Amino acid sequence: MKRILLFALFASVFYIAGCKEKTDSIRAGSLCTVEASQGKFGVIKVLVIDEQEVHIKIYKNKYSQRPNVIAPKELSMGSITDKEGFGIGHIPLDREGFDKSNPIVIGFEGVTKDELAGYEIWKNQKNQ
């Protein structure tokens, strides 16, 4: 019985450490798959990240299985008139909420000045 409890303790420590490693490797420009609604997976791009918050761009693309790799040119923001939904150019999340979406890095694409426009508006309003 002690061996089983000891094994369970070590397994949970390694599992938690592994999850932390996944989110610690995420940086501005990371393209990640995340758990979306209705058992689907979505793709986000990290715009800005710090200890408390993660600012992301959400693409409209949804997948029934989590993709391992994706070409950035396949990603779309869509529009509000699209039947299949649309993306969001900027949304701030607290770190805990972001981590709960189980993000997994599948690529990287540098963040452009245009992509940071929503973040800059948010930051200026927060500092007023």
C-alpha cells in the first residue's frame, strides 16, 4: 500500500511539473492549440505574456482532433457574418484561466505591430 501511495505521489508531482513546463515554454508569438467548446480544439497566438496575464489572438479555426502542426497561412480570423464563427484579435486572460485551456505549442510566428493594436488600447485604458 505504501508503494502505491508513494508511486501516486511521484506521478502527480511529475505530472504537475510537466504541465508547468508546457506553459513555461510559451512566449509571445507561440501558436498553441487549446481546448475549445463542444469537444473541439482551437488555435491561439500569444501576443504578450507575463506572470499574471496572457494576451492572445483567437483564430476562428476549430478542429475535432488536436492538430500537432499547422501552417500560419491556414489560420483565419473570419468575420461576424461567417456561419462557422469568427476569431478575436485581442483578449486578456489571467494566467490561471489560460493554463486551464491546456495550451500546447505547435508553432511560432513573430507578433506584428498591427496585432498589438488591441493590446495597446487595453494597456492605455488600464493605466488611466
